[in-house]
Amino acid sequence: MPDDWTDAASIAYYETYAQAFFEDTVALDLTPLYEPFLARIAAGGAILDAGCGSGRDARAFLERGYSVTAFDASPTLARLAATHTGLPVHVQRVQDLDQRRRFDGIWACASLLHVPSCELPDVLRRLAAALKPGGILYASFKYGQGERERGGRRFTDLDEAGLAALLQVAPYFTVLETWMTADRRPERAEERWLNSVLRAKTADR
């Protein structure tokens, strides 16, 4: 990818295809992915859905009794998610997150994958800072290596080795669990995802 790559192209993609993306993803059942994340968060805990897309997961967490905050970088998706969840969904990039020790958990499902790899260390720092000491981050990436463009969106792919290398550069989290899954959409079942549950380190950040 070019050195000046940003996530602007991906945001533009979601603005163009927001309604179709919403309809394609809002009804997917991600319960098996929720369980390793929620098992480490106290009942009623504060969760940030970072890059909430359709609002599917934010709504699922609300229905389970958690206190949920959500944002998305696409204004149109944020509006659709707000309608779906009843939450005030903020328009924001994850690169601009600026919170301190507010959340018990952060859910970043298929959102950090649009962040350029050179920006991921600072994003992890921001996510760790937004978590309470020992807070939990779930993040998922397309399984692979490197940066690429596909259909108007830019992706940073990670595998286990890539995640380990990233955490050496950005040592704000400890890996608790990683696993690989197929895409939940039947027409994309051949695609693979790296799922990870991380714990924020308790040192000042």
C-alpha cells in the first residue's frame, strides 16, 4: 500500500453502501463471538462498541444488560445504528478516541482492520487508555498479512504472528485468547477471520 494510505476510502465506501451493508449484517448471529468477551466483563459493565456498523452488537449487549456506548466513522451508518439500537451513536474514527479509564470492555469487531498498519500502535494505546485497569478488548481482522485494497475498501490483515509483532511495538495488552473463524455470511464462508481477546495492562498509559 502507498505510504500515504488513510482510511478515507473505506469511510467513503460505507457512506455509499451504508443501507446495503446494514441489511447484509444486522441480522447475523455473532453469539459465539460474544461469549469469550462477555465472560470476562462483569454484569452491567460499560462496553464501547468501536466501529459499530449496523449496531447489531451494541443492541445485543444492551439486551444483555450492559451499559453501551457506540460510534462509527460513517455518518450514515451511525444514523442507521442509532435507529436500530435507540442509542446516540457518535460519528468518530477510532484514531480519534480520547477517553480515560471509562470502559470495562471495548468491542472492535471488523473495525480495526480498516486502520493503516502504521496507525495501529497509537490506536491500541488509545483503546488501552479508554479501558479501566485490566479491561478487555475484542478485536477481529481478516486472516492474513499485509495491507491491501478490495472493492473500494482498504484492509490491514493480521494472523497470529502479525498480532504478536504488533503487540511488541504496542505493548499495551496481553493476549488472553485467539481463534480463527469463517465469515458468518454464507456467501463468504471461505473467508477467514482472526479473533482475539486481550487484556489491558495495568501500567499507566
